[in-house]
Amino acid sequence: MPEAAELPTRREEAWRYSAVDRLQGTALDDWRVIDIAAGETFRETLVIADGGGTKPTELHRWRVTVGESATCELFAVLASAEYARLEVEVTLRKGAHFELGGITVGGRDTVREFVTRTVHAEPEATSNQTVRSVHWGHGTGNFLGNIDVLRDAQMTDAAQDFKGLLLEKGASVNAVPQLEIFADDVKCAHGASVGQLDETARFYMAARGLSPDLARRLLVQAFLGDALVALDDEEKREALMKVALDKVDKYL
Amino acid sequence: MLKIDNLHAEIDGKTILNGLSLTVPAGEVHAIMGPNGAGKSTLAYVLGGRPGYKVTQGSVEFNGVDLLDLEPHERAAAGLFLGFQYPVEIPGVSNLQFLREALNSQRKARGEELLNGGEFLKLAKEKAALLKLDPDMLKRHVNVGFSGGEKKRAEMVQMGILDPRFAVLDETDSGLDIDALRVVGEGINAIMRAPNKAVLLITHYQRLLDVVKPDKVSILSQGRIVQTGGPDLALRLENEGYDAVMAHA
């Protein structure tokens, strides 16, 4: 277990918006190592939901190597814990693909975040990261995404997309895309936006008979849906969506 | 069916409706015409209960109920349909999901039985056919990527599915080509022409009124009804213009 002095501080870029004070007593060096062999497809989901032994601090650090022409798909919903963080360091070999679909939802003064470092180490690899955050109270959602395209990684195609939806004044989201590109024939796209529920859409829905709660649920569902588009297992997709929507419903 | 009495309403402190009174009995199609800025859309939004539109005086009675006392979704459940001049896009929500939730919300509020997926789909396809809207468009997100004309047709498909008792249609004819206008007009007739239903039809043009023949036509100007007549009033407006007709009032 690390000493207090070893804990990260918010001066460090990767911990800038984190609840670092909640890391006390957490094993920081407990990285989960995932090696995906060439040509294989690996899919993992992470759900941090109320109940089921969720700890006040949920720190998940994964180090992933995606072999040649292999695929890694991660889908995660961070909907509980005072501080929840999924940190992924992924290294992509030639022609590999990394997919991340992430959702954070939360209120009070909780912090839920995705921190990724995607290393395009070899040519022709692709990565696509979509994160959607819905927060209220003084809740915070973060997406810090580093993409490193190394010198040899020509024909890289990387994309990052973040959207935050704030249901109340006082909530916040932070999006920090960081691209370091050392190859010259690459495509790297990133986008981030923050907004609130569309009042015009809410009135339109009300005018058709939807209660404010149901209209909000549909709008939030539509908003979050983007993060799970790439998950082709409908049952899983619905289960993940339900965790997120139930959390929002519980508050509202 | 709808009785508006001395209605005053404002937006951001600016008075738009200024003592508007109008009664629309069941079985009637009542056209509202008027120059730009007269308050036509405001009237539609006030009836629909749009936030930001503040009623400062007057009353609106709908089938014996104080309409202004109801939330927007309760007004819909009570049988009021507001056809939007600019139908709203809702990315991520399909028409089918939206309308099934809407219809079942209304039915639930009225204590009626809910429609299951199959029953709803059949109804939706039937109404899409009535408005000559490609049924595949129902699977798409609400109004997203629809042309102006498709949005207005989709709006009428929504009306057909929800089957309201009273429709306030705000410039449903704007943005429609001649053929689409006829289809939409005939759709309004098919859905709303009944002894127990009524329509408030806000329009700028005679062309829609050739298809949906109104029983009465009123001119709205500066926030109040200044003249009411039969269908010939719309024809006179078309020929002579507002200034001339209102000067002879």
C-alpha cells in the first residue's frame, strides 16, 4: 500500500480533476494487464453501480496490449462510488483496433472519470473513443484522453468524442483531449461539447403527452446512446443503459 | 369545445395577446389569419402551454376544464394537439418510440388500455399511408434529416396516431409543395372532420383553405380578433389584403 506521499496530486495532468484525497489506502500500482493475441477479439464491460459491494473509491487501471489485427472493445458505466475511475493504457500493434464506449452519471459531489492513453505504436491501427457524461448536484464527469501516434504509425485513424449533459447548475464536466502525433499520414479527430437538456425538445415532447420525467428519460437515453452504439450485444447494451438511466431516475 | 375569453399574454414582459376572445364549438374548423407579428403563433403556444409564455389575464376553457391550469402534457392527454410551425428534431429518439410513448402516456392518463408494440405499429403504418409518408421514416429519429415538407407530413401522422379532439395547427401549410399541401389538407379532413372534434387552423394562404374548407375565418391583428366571417372572408383577404379588408370592417 503506498504512503501518503506517493499519492498523485492534482498538479499531475492525469489527476487534474480527480478526487485524489479519496485515493488514500488504494493500491495504485494494481494494474490489470490484458494482452490480446494477434487476430483475437477481446470485449470487456465494467459497471460500477449502486450495491453489489461497490467501494467508496473504485479505481480500475488497465494496461492493454492489442496484438496485430486484434480488437479490444471496452464498455463501461460509472454510476456509483464517491470516486470512480477507469484508466486505460492501450498499445496498438499493426492494424489493431481499440474501441471505448464510456458513460459517467452522478450527482452530489461524486467524481467519475475515464482516463485513457492510447498509443498507436505501429501502422494502420484504429481507435474510437466515445464518452457521454450526465451530471447534477455537484457531480463531476471527466474524460482525459491522450493519443500518442508514434513515428512509424502511419495510416493511423483515431477518434475521440465527448459530450457532457448538465442537469443542474453546480455540476461540471471536464474534457481534455491530448494528441501527440509523430507520424505524418494520420487521421486524428476529437470533439467535445457541454450542454443542458433541450428545452424546445422537452416542450415538443410534452405537447405530445409525455410527462416531464418521461421526456427527460428519453432525452437522456438518446444522449447516452452514442456511447454504446458500437456494442453489438443488444442485451448487454440494454443492461448498461438501464444502470445509467436508473441512476438518473433515482435522483430525479 | 374551446372558449377563449379576453386572453392577455406576454413574452419577456412584452404583451402579444391583448384581449383575445374566440369560441370554437365541436364540429367546427376555424381558420385564423393575420399579418406577421399579429400573435398567431403566440396564441398556439399559449394554448399548448409553452414555458416563457405568460398569461396575465383572461381564461381558456376546454371542454369545461380550465386549460391554463393544466401542464402541457396534461393538455395533450385532455385531447389538445399542437401542430408546430417548426417541428422539433430529437436526435437519438425514433419516431416509433416517441409516438408510442406519447400515445400510451395519453391513454394511461385517460385510464385507457395501453397499445402493445404490434397494435401500435399497425396504427402508425396506417396513418403514415394516409399522409403518404414512407413508413420507413417512422424508424428514423424524430424529424432529424427530414425536409420541410416531410416534417409537416410527419406532424400530421403524429396527429393521426394521437387522434386528438382539438387541433391547433400553426402554419401547417408553410413549406409544402402543391401536391403535399393537398395530401396534408386531406389528412386534416380525414383525421379531424368529425362532429365531436374541432380545429383552429392558423394559416397565411387560401390554398390550404381550398382543401380544408373552414366554417369560420377570423382575422387576428395586434393580439386580438378584429373580424370574423365565413370562408369568403379568406377569399377577400387573398384578393384585397389585410389593410383593405380591415379598413372596411
